[in-house]
Amino acid sequence: MSLIVIDARESGTTTGRYVDKLIEYIAKIDPDYDINLIAKAHRVDYLKKIAPNYYIHETNVKEYTFAEQIKFLREINSMDADLVHFPMVQQPILYRGKVVTTMQDLTGTRFKNPEKNPVIYAIKQFLYKWVNRIVANKSVCLITPSEFVKKDVMKFTGQSSGKFTVTYEAADKIKVKADPIKKLVGKQFIMYVGRTTPHKNLGRLVEAFEILQVKYPSLNLVLAGKKDFNYEQLEKKVKGIKNVIFTDFVSESQLRWLYENCQAYIFPSLSEGFGLPGLEAMVHSAPVVSSNATCLPEIYGEAAEYFNPLDVGDIGDAISKVLRDRKLREELIKRGHKQASKYSWERMARQTLLVYKRALED
């Protein structure tokens, strides 16, 4: 029986939703493979719960570190795997066994992060571009979450189409009971949830909201996400703008309430690999107003009202259109349910198992 190792170090993070769901549904399918996981100590109990029959190798090696290239390489070599699946591009580049890599997107190759030292970040970004090309070349098979990313990676790395498989992700309804955020009860608001790194484009969203306030003075803009350096910098910039609310971290139950009670979910991003938050908003009956950049029209189809994310006026016009047209809002909600139902974590897992089969036979 072939031994497959899945690197689950990202488990529990925003980007780790993919690997968590992949492991959960592969465990349910119970394929004819011996599967081992690699995870950090704080995620072992969770992974044992969703995949009780899998051996879990604990590691403290962080992503994007020198230790990843040396210590983590030794750890993987000691497992003697027939195939290793890295769900993100970060991995020991000197590993010589068979590898399947999921390349989520190329956002990190194109955008700066003001939270980081600019000189050090420029060096890391240069190395990251190099790693992307090396990993694409040495992987037996590559997985991407959208056709857009597939074509983008093909162009960037020079790899052929036959090496790629697109496995769309999915969105689940939050199961815990909705928990209201007291300061928002009874208020009208539009919302965004997630990080505030530059490619998320929240600065232009705030500018558009300031213009909208002329027509909608009682409207609130809710920005939900754990406060970090970038959120703090944005908060300083918007101090003179009324009704911009930073929630800091929200629980799953609070997030469900936000989705279910917002006037619209706004996704102004300049670059995404799949765009899971907008799909999650659709599951919870929030009308979605989205950027038309990168993969988003591919994933959301006709279930979103789109705007040019570089045009503040266009962002505001699209939001205003959804706010004032009740029939459009209802139609977007209806289309959103239909669009979200097209995606399946189980199908994604089954497609991934076919990639494993192909890689092992190569």
C-alpha cells in the first residue's frame, strides 16, 4: 500500500481551510492508501478528530524559514513516503521524492506588505518567485483552485497544461448559532471579512464608502478581522470618516450573524486564487458585490454585482445599485445559493485522489 504524506502545517489558518477540508473528506472517502499527516502540535487534536486513523507527525518547523529547508527536509525524508502533497508552495526545495503541490495563487510574487521591512521583504519576494518556479518544475503534478490560477502559473513558470488539475474549493454553512454583535444590532451595514494586506484593496473600499455616505448617512462599513499592523494603519487613516467599524477578531457565530444581517458583502480584492469569503457569504444569504479581478468572475459567475477594483467611483456605484434595488438584492441572494451549491469539498477531495493516483503511476 502506497504511503502518502500530507503537509498540514497550515491547518487552522485562513489559508489552511483548504488542507483541513481536504484531509476531512479524504478520511471520509477512506481510499486504499496509507496516509500520514505532518502538523504543528496545537492542531494535532483537531486533525485526530477529523481523521482518527491517520498517523500524525508533529513538527515545530515554520513555513518560509531556513529550518524548513534543512530540518523539515530531514523529517520528511525519515517518513519514506511514496508521495508527498504540499498544499502550499512552501516546501524543502531539495526534497527529491515524488511531490504534488497545490499552488494557491501568485499574489505573493506581486504585492508588497508594509508590515514587513522593505529591504528584507524584497529579498524574500525575489526568493519566493524563484521557489515558485523550482517547485512547479520538480512537482510531478500541480493543483490550482481555479482556471485563472492555472493559466497564471503556466505563464509564470512555463509548465505545460497537462501537469495541472483544477480542483475548486467550496463553502460550508456555519453550523453554530448566530451570535449578534451588540453595537451593530438594528443598524444597516455592508461588510468585509479577512486580512487587510495591500492586495485586499480596503483603502479604495473606504474611499468609496465615504462617497456613499452622502446618499446613505446611516450606513455602516464593518471591517471584520483580527487587528494587526495593517489594520491599525488603516484605522488611523479613516479616523475622520464616520461609521467605519473595526470589529477585531470575530467568532464563527458572530461571523454568521454578520453575513445574515448585512446589506451586502463587499469583496474589493485585486488578486485572489479562489475567493472563498464571497462564496461563504452567498451560502449565508448575503448579496455579494465583488471586484472583477483575477479569478472572481470565474468563481462567482452571475451571482455577484461586479466593479473595477481600481476605480473608487465604480466601487461606490456597484454598492449603491445593490443597496437601492431590492429586487436585485433578492436576485443576487437567489443566484448566490445556486452558485455556491455548485462547489463541493467531497468532489475536490476525490479529484485530488485521482491526482495522487496519476502521480504515483508516473
